[in-house]
Amino acid sequence: MSLRLKEHFIKKVLLIVILISMIMFSGCTGDKSQDIEQKYNNSLGMEFVFIPEGEFYMGSDSTPLVAFDDPAHKVKIPKPFYMARYEVTQKQWTMLMGENPSFFEGDDLPVEQVSWNDAQEFVKKLNELEDTDKYRLPTEAEWEYACRAGTTSVFSFTEEATDLDEYGWSDTYGWCAINSNRTTHPVGEKEPNQWGLYDMHGNVWEWTQDNWHDTYEDAPTDGSAWEEDSIIRVGRGGSWMDGPNICQSAFRGQLDADSSINVLGFRLVREV
């Protein structure tokens, strides 16, 4: 074989080796988020849904009742996280904490009459049980981002409270003063939002990590909790005793961290 033919042969072999290497290596350089489990179940039987990173407009510039959720502002959620598919149930609470503080009793009802401080104790014990530090309350931004699930409407399923009867509030999406019969209801009886989360509108208020601020002026835009030296904390989602307007995606409530009444519950986040 001539020298020229040998060089040509070697070049072809090298080219083939390079192409094979590129094909094999490409399978290792894809989007890592695709390899993350889309669901997660923990030792208490709590189901978690994968929430992707992204951006959204938080709050509202035209709240008809109060102006606590203005101004609307862009927030970036920089990392994905897991959010509990359901509010923490009485069964799950009792398995970990031993006693049930709820006024309305039932294994599959959301636990209520729990303060923000109580919720933090639950988080602490769950982390200890599973030897991790990944469980926590959602930040207020994470909660609204997950509630909206990509929507920009007043509710995650319809635009106006006046549309609720026609759209099916009473039969489909949430428990509020219109249809609750003055009690909580088992989690997951209504339809979920687009990301698979149940009872984001009504049933029980859900504690978030954040301290209360009267407006969003100077609020973080990175999805982090807005905390300072204050005992007032933020609740989201409204409850069985509230009107539909209080159960909107952007509506905010404020209570002392040690408040524990039968409209107060919570759901958890687990970091990826």
C-alpha cells in the first residue's frame, strides 16, 4: 500500500472514531432536568410533583378588594423543585407528630388549626426522619408560581369570580364559602391545576415561608423568601369559609406565626 493510500485510510478510520465518540457522548450531555423524576413519594406517603424553573408575573395591579398584592412584578424561579400534590392530611400529620390538632376530623382531610410554628416543627421532624434538609414550606413566590401553573388569569382555571358558577367552581375546582357547607373536604376531590396540584384554591389557607409586607415594593425577584424580624407570616389560597375572590391565585393573607385556627393548613416543598 502506498504512503498516500495509508494516510487516506488512517484519516477515514480517525473520522469514523470521532463520529462514534460524538454519538456516544451526546447521550451524556442532554438536559439534566429530563433525568429528574417527575414525581416523588416520601416515607409518609406524601406525593410530590416536579415544578420546573421559569419566570412569571407575580401579584396584580388591579385587585378589586385590597391592594396588598401589587405591584405585579416579574419573578424568576431559578431552580426546579417538588411541591406536594396535596395539602398535608391529618393522617400524615398524626403519623409524624402523634396528635391531631384539627377541628374537623378525618384521615384524608387537610390538617388544620396548625400555626406557622407548628408547620416548621413538622418540617424539622420530617427532615430528621428522612435524614435530609430538603423539606420546607414554599416561598410565597414559589406558591403563586405553582398555583398559576403557567396561567395569567385571576384563577388558574377561569378569569373572573363571576364566571365561577358557569365554569364549575361548585363541581370542579375548589372549596370555598359557596359550596363547602362550612367544613373542610378530603384533599384531591376537585380537579388539579395544569401542573397536577390539588386544592390550590380554597379548602384551607396554606402557610408560606415569607414574612408579611403590605405591598411587593422591593420584593425579591429571584423566588426566595422575603423574611425579616417579624412574627407576621403569609398565607395563600383562601379556605372553606372565604368567598371566591379571596381564593384567587394572587390573593394574600396575613396572620401571626402562632395563630392556629380551623382554616389554616399547609403543603410542603422538597428541594430537588
